[in-house]
Amino acid sequence: MQKYAVYTDPYHGVLRLDLYQFDGSPMNPMYIAYSPPLMLPTQTLNPTTTATGAAATTGASKRSVGEEELVLPLNKDAKHIKRDTDSKPIDATWIWWTGIAMTVFGGAAYLL
């Protein structure tokens, strides 16, 4: 980097970082969104029961699920994902006959 500039952007009102390459051409500006930074994820993405790496696992145990219990996904409490397991699914035959009836009535209305 040849030079950099840190200042408050007059349009957005947030801190802005301008970087310039070795030849002086500007790169895309970077803005700070959170202060202090909000970095995700805050926990291990692939939690394991052992603290050691590949030395403690064998070829057969890498793919087996029976010995370990399955862990819940990290986004199990996400508000944007709806998990309604109490509702029953829609019967496909009802949708089929509704589509047939709409086709018949639409064809009759077109001919009139």
C-alpha cells in the first residue's frame, strides 16, 4: 500500500478507510459498521467432543454418527427461520382437484 486515509465520511457519517495501491490508484472504500466490531461466529462452527485434531480419529470414526449425539444447528434460535412442526401438511389431492375445478370453470368462463 502506498498510503491510506481514515476519516468520517461526510455523506454516510461513519468512519471510512481509503486504501491506495502501490501505484497510487484508489481501492474500494471500507466503512465501519459496528463499534466495537460485531464479528460472527462467536462459537466453534464444528464442535467436537475431543480437543485433539485428526491424530485421535480413525477412518471409520470420521463418518460414524452412532457413537456421538447429533448437535443442534447454530441457527436453531434464529428469528428469521420458522420451524412450525405442529402444523399438518396440505393434502395434495385437495390441491389437485382445486386446480382441475379452476381449469374447468375458467374454460367455461372463457367460452361464455
